[in-house]
Amino acid sequence: MKKTGLLCVILILFILTVFFTGCSNQGTAGNIRFAAPEGTPALAMLNFAVSGEKIGGMDVDYSVVSPSNIAAEMSSGKADVVIMPVNAGANLIRQGADYKLVSIAVDGSLYLTGFGGKESGLGIDDIKGSKIVCIGQTGVPGLVFRYVMSKNGIELITSGKPEGNQVLVEYVADGAAAKVRLAGKQADFAVVGEPAATVFRNALACDSEMDMQKMYSEADPHNGDSYPQAGLFVKSGLCTDKAFMDDLFGKLEKNKEFIASNPSDVDSMAKSLYESASFPAPSVSRCAVNGNRLTDKSKEEIIMFLKNVMKKDASGNEINWDAATTILF
């Protein structure tokens, strides 16, 4: 009996030791998920994702997913770190997702490109009466396109023949669909991001371009030089881990420097993350990878952007973005 009792005590002590050791290691020796959509946003984590580097001592599962699935990474809480459109991520936080916007992963990288006979200097008057295909109807591309057109007195119609200050617009699923329309002469211009804009110019001999970042900036002096296209969102609890956040921003900075210095290596590296990647070297600098910590100025510009392009929610209710600054870290 005495021997049995002693063994029970030893077993209990062993179990308690394992339990408390395990608890003390949580958050430092854990495994986190870092998700980004295919395309330019994936470049914001390219160098350290390809190397499979730890962040803040934690093992990281880096995953590049279809753009149509990226919102689920946040809404379900599946990913600890998510890169996704700023407006979509901010709206999910507003609806209760427990994340913070900690950085702009990608600044604006949208271009209106097509066949207008003007290599540079394509202006608003040049697109009147034309047909334009635009990606991302409810995402940043569609929001920025409509904002810029409205600010320049362009009326968008979805059927019929455009006249006067009108433009016929067709929203398409992605760059591939836009390319088909341009190649088949079913549209005069397309609003796409990089690297698609460079691919279109090379493959379709597009001869005209409008810089949507410049157009957004010129629409209002308070808008800044560009707009926040893709945000870096981190779970609220993880944001308070200083070692993690410092290491994260250090890796983001090194990645940005690597991409700027090695544009010819980006395509092959991106293909190791997802097979369909295509980043011609000339497109890389125009992909506008960021990754810096938010400053007071950048926070103001983010709120201004949301107020400009997303005034209402899906139900048509006004959104008070001035009262939603808690989305930012």
C-alpha cells in the first residue's frame, strides 16, 4: 500500500510538472499561421516565407491562398497574421474580428491600361465614351476606380452606349478575365494591379496607361501620395508580444530591401510559394511593397481612405470611420 501511494504521488507530480511547463511555453514555442492572397500581397512576406523563418521564436505556417478565400482566414480566426485588402479587413474588425491593422503591406499599385494611342499622359478626356473592364468590384480596385471617376465627373453606366461624360464599365472576376476582354477587343481599357499591368503591356501591346495612385492623390490634397491597398492584420493578443512584433517588422523591412535589390529573382521565388505566380522584373518596383510600422500620418491617411471609398456598409448604413480608429495598432 505504501509503495502504491508513493507511486501515485510521483505520478501526480510528474503530470503537474508537464502541465505547468507546457503552459509556460505557450506563446513562445507555439505554431502560428501567416496567410496572404495570391498576387502582389504575397510579396510582402516573400523572402522570409520562402526561407520558412521563425518570427519571435515561433514556428510559422506560411500559406498563400486564393484571393476569394483570404477573408475566411480572418473571419474564422484561422490565421494569426493575415494580409488582405484594407477595406475588407477593417470592416471585419468593425464587425467583431479580434485583429489589429499593424501595417500597410502594399500601397496602391493599380493602373488603367489599354489602347488609347497615348504611351503616357492618358487623361480623363481620353477615356470618355469608352468601355472599361475593372477587377475587384467590391474590393480596393473597384472602390478606387469609382472614387476617381466620380471626382472627375465621369458617370459610370453598366449597359448601353456611353455618351458625353459617360463610361461603360464591366466588372470582372480577375486579371485573367480582363486580359481576355482586352485581347478580344471587347474593351478599350482595363483597371488592374501590378504585375498584371506590365504583363498586359508586354503580351497585348497596350499603348496607354493612367496611374490610379496619382489620380487618387490629385482628387483631394488630404489623400497623401497613394492609398493603402493591402493591410497586414495581426490578432490583438499577438500584437502585445513586443519580441514578436519587433522581429516581424525587422523581417518585413529586410524583405522590402531584398525585393528592391533583386527584382529578377522575385518571379522564381514567388513560384515556390504558389505555382501561378508571374512577376516580370519591370513590374516589381511598381508592386509598391511596404511593410512599415504605422505612423500618425499613415493612420490618418488610412481613415481618410476608408471615409472616401467605403462610406456605407453592405446594408446601406453610414459608417463612422472616425470612431473606428481602434482598428489600428
